[in-house]
Amino acid sequence: MQTLRRKDILGLEEISAEEINLILETARSMREIMQRKIKKVPTLRGRSVLNLFYEPSTRTKASFELAQKYMSSDSVSVAGSSSSLVKGETLKDTVRNVEIMGIECVIMRHPVSGSSHYLARNVEASVINAGDGMHEHPTQGLLDMFTIWEKKGRLEELKVVIVGDIRHSRVARSNLWGLQKMGAEVVVSGPPTLMPPDLDVFGVKYCHDLEEAVEGADVVMALRLQKERQESGLFPSMREYSELYGLTPHKIARAAEDLLIMHPGPMNRGIEISSDLADGPRSVILEQAASGVAVRMALLYLLLGGTKEQ
Amino acid sequence: MKQLFIKGGRVIDPSQNYDQVADVLIAEGVVEKVAPGLKAPSAAEVIDAGGMIVAPGLIDIHVHLRDPGQEYKEDIHSGTRAAAAGGFTAVASMANTDPVGDDPSMIGYVRKKASGAASRVYPLGALTKGLEGIEMAEMGRMKLAGAAGFSDDGKPVMNGMMMRNALQYAAGIGAVVIVHEEDAHLSAGGMMHEGTVSSVLGLRGIPSAAEEAMISRDLLILKITGGRLHIAHVSTAGSVELLRRAKAEGLNVTAEVTPHHLLLTDRLVKNSGYNTNTKVSPPLRTENDRQALWAGLLDGTIDAIVSDHAPHHPDDKDVEYDFAPCGIAGLETTLPLLLDEAASGRVKDFNLPLLVDKLSCAPARILGLPGGNLKSGSPGDITIIDPDRDFIIDPDKWYSKSRNTPFAGKRLKGAPVYTVTGGEITMKEGVVAERAARG
């Protein structure tokens, strides 16, 4: 059995194409388990996982918890609001106290970039980054790639366009690294104020004009736009954003016939994506959510499975 | 009469272009004579400085002693002992204490607590009340109480009119104004230098323009007001260029740089895995900036080197990157780091006389402090350096209460072996005198 020879999953920047392939292949067999009537395998029986969420999450948290249940691990979930963080306990103390109870893997979402690196340095347990600030959201990147791979049968030489707030997006960063490692071409579009400084470092092309950006695209992914970006003066209004950068049938007219439309959620319908696209035949937005469970099962299996007792 | 005789060292006093093997006699706390072949008075304590460098005492004009208010990070006692351990005979302490050093009583507090401490302390007063940048602090009264200059360091003065008035007023009382140059709107929320590394790490960036825009503004204001402006911790290539032009125009401006900006870049934030000891204000910049800082130091655009000693308790730094305070503690690393640079030859023309000038003569000149030279009658402040000594940066052995350095574990060549302040040995072979009292 193959496993990932690493303790933590902190970001896709540091993960190789071979590792990504292994994760995707494994996710495919996990998806098979999900399609069974009895969705439960004993693979991680007796193993303990902590879900530590310092930011709200629906999809990521639910899919991690389901992945753990389907694989028979024992898990506890601690939310930021109900955790000791508000009492002034440090992250390190919180996790060390739970680790001593027998936790072998910590899934963490945290508002500060780099906090999963900090945590990984300070605990023996495996750490899976479930989103750290504006840095990375590697499991989202993996599930996006898995969704595309399942639909298209490949990732190499696909043209993927990511639209919106790249600058503040951990989802975008993980996808930029992951997709390009797997041979896809990535183009980003959106207002210049929502692009990271020195975008060239990611090796992607930037195209201000969305219609031009999606020319011949195989995949277009809209990112969630947060109201606070407008309030901090990065663009003038939500309606202007929607008019210039919102995905509509008209704006994606020049894309490939079999275009996939994606969104990591949660969606602002009518702002970054129109409902007819989000709910239309080319949308794989719900498949993304399903892929999330398979990919997270795969990661838990590859990080925890086959060690210790076995 | 108490005498100290320092025998046979290479005496370097750049203020007099003096560089030769000589003896130094200190009597009653002041330099009496420097010359080769002196005879040691029979009552004098003798230090054999053969093979060593004997320099005028090093002066660090940018230090945060955290006293009063944050004594758990550092206090005047621990900070001055750290200074002595690092080869410094005097420090200038910043006013961002709690309460803020914006009142003559605060200047008096620091001076009183520092009397008899392991190094001299020259308190700097706040430029504006509460460091708020709104109302001028009582600079005149603080100067009478012994303030060595004025600064809101840690914070910029965002209001241009406030800066104009403060500079103009300070000129009237003959005081130096030290400025922390940062446009707080351009740097808002920033955790590190804005560039490729910040983009990859997903940390909010502080663009070089945040510093350069404010330096530009203050150089333009200086043209109107006259007076003495000193730019703290210059960090970008653009800032060096602005200062170079201003000096060519004859503006009365000086500038300083820190060892961490001379030696490290923003890449370390990534390579260290978001180690919070890389978080500092201004932030570590790029290799291009680093090279420009050295060029500026060598051609005289940058006058002095300072540690910007910003001690923090280990707990304060042992948190997520955004939550950690800015600052690097430098009193016990600055001299060895620079000695190692001089020894390595990595920077062409960075030699020991230049090092002594940047760490002793220039700082004294900038603030108009006694010392910074070995002229007869000057304070008996001496730093004796072994340029060949192997030295490892080990924060666990510091005299400072802090441990925050990105240089931990670094192996260096060169270290101070004696620190002498007012004719008293405050540090010998790395050990600070138990009771380093001075008369």
C-alpha cells in the first residue's frame, strides 16, 4: 500500500505532482465507498481526529466529519467560538491539551496565514490545513482538481480560468499551484486591486477582460466575493463588479463547448455567478461538494492508514 | 586615583583617523592618553589587549528598554546588561513605554534608574503627546530634564503639519528629531514586505512605498523648516536613493540601518515557515534592497548602524504570525554579526574602521553625545574586540530578558571581550560585572 511520506498537508505549493496523483487515485476508490448503501469501512477504526475550526465553515467541516465517520475514526470537533481561544488560551496550549488525549490528526481552519505551519511545528499529530488565512486551502484545491479530473479524464493541457478575488483567496492559491503542477494552464481575471502583488510569482497569466480570458477555456471557476473588499475601497460597488466580472452566459460565450463551471462556495448568486449558470447543465458545483468527502477520505487514509497497529 | 591601562591593542578611532597599535590610559573615568609605548602607572589595572581591537565605546542610539510598563519583556537593568554584554557602553532609549516618555518626569525616571547601570542610558523623549501625532510633547522641558532627542518611534507622524511644527520647534531648542517613516494607510494590516513572498504566503504586505513616501514628505518639510532630522531604520533601496539625493543637496539629515535589514531578506519569512522572529517593523525587504543598504552604508548615505533592540517575551512571539508583535532583539548580536561580515569579506570595503565609525563615532555625532572618540578628556568608554573569536548566537545565554532573534544558532567570527564604561569594566569575556556601578 502506498502512503504519503509526510506528516502534514499544509499546502499544495510543497506537494509534488506524484503525490497529487496518488491522492486523486485514492479519492477515486473512496468515492466508490461513498456510493455504497452502507457507507462505512473500518480502515481508521480506533484512530482519533480533531476538527478545529476557528472560522465558520459548512462544506469543509461537514465533509471532513463525514469522511471521518465513513472511515470509522473517532473524532471531536471544536469550533472557534466555543473553544478556549476566547478565554485567551493559545493555539499551542489548546491543541497540546487535546493531543495528549490521544489525537493523531488535527484538521484546522484558522484566519491567520501560516497558522497551520505553526501548529505542525508544535505538535506530533499530523496537521491538515483546512484553510489558513489567505494562504492555502489545499483540500479545496485537491477536490477541485478531482472534480475536473473525473469530468475531463485529465488535467494536463486544460485551460482553467479563475475569476475574482485572487488576492485574498486561499482557494485560488492552492488551485494555482496544484493545477499548474498537473499540467493545466491557468489564467486569472478580475479587478487589478484583487490580484496579489507580483502575480508573476505564481506563473499564471492575467487577463483583465473576462470574455477574452475565457476564450477556449475548459474550466471557469468563480471565487466568492466578500462585501468587506468593497468597503475597504478595492472596487467601487457590487453591481459594477457583477457587471464586469460576474459569470453570465454572455460572458462565457467564447469558452469551450464542454466548459465546466465551478465555485468553491458559498455562492453570492447574481454577483460572482448568475443562477442560470450555477444551476445549469455545465455546472459541477454540487459535484465539488461531493468530491470534497472523497478527497478528504483519501487524505485521512494516506496520512493515518496503514501505520501503527497494522 | 583609579586608572585603567589598556595595553598593546590595535586602537581604532575613526574620528581622528587613528589606527595603530597603542596603549590607552584611562584615569578618573576619562581618557587621559592614547599613544604607543606608554608606561603603565603602578596603581593602574592593566588589560592586555594584544591582538585585540580597542575602539571608542559603541553607542546604540535605537533601543527599546520597555521600562516602565513592560518590564516582563525588558527593563533598564536587564537591557543595560545586555548592552554591556554586546559591547555597548551607551544606549539611547525610545519613548514608547507605558506610560509614554512624553513628560520630563519620565525622562527623570529613566535617568535615575539608569544611574549606576551597566551602560549609559540617554533617554529620548516623545515628539508628540502619547505618541498620538496630534499635539507636540513638551520637548523643551524634557530637554532640560536630559532628553537626548525626540521620537515617536514605533509610530509615524501621519499629519504633515504636525511634523512641520515639531521639526521647526525642535530646531529652536537644538534637538534632533528621529522619525519612523511609514505611511500607516499604505502599510495598514501589513505583516511583511509586499512582494512575491508575501503573495505566496498570503500575508498582507507593506510596500516599500509606505516608507519612501514618508521620507519624501519629511525631506521636503525639512527644506522649509531647517533643523535636524534623523531617519530611523532605513529599509528600502528607494529610501537610500532619496537620502543620497537629499544629502547631495545639502539637507541636514542623517540615517541609520539595522543589522537585520543589512543581513536578511523577506525570503526568510517563507524559509523559516512563518517564524515570528522574522516579523519586524520595518519589514525585512528584498535582496535588491539589502544590497542598496550596504551601498548606502559604504558611501556615507547611511550614517550609523543601530540594533533597534525590540525585546519581547518568548510567549509574545510564540503565537500565530498575525498575532505576534514586531521586533528583533539585537543588543547582544549586533556587534558579532557585523564583525563576522567584516571578517568574511562578503561586503567589499566593509572593514573594522568603518564598523567602529558606524557603531560609535557616527551615533555620538548624530545625537551630540559625549564619547564616540578617544580624544583626551573624552569619557573612558572603550569596547575591546577580539576579531578572531568564535561566537555562536545563543539566546538562552542572553542578559536580555528576551529571546527574539532570527539569528539564533548562527556561528560567527568576532566578539567583544571587554566593555569599559567610565573607566569601569562592565563586561569581561562575555560576563557582565555583577554590580556594574559607575561613579
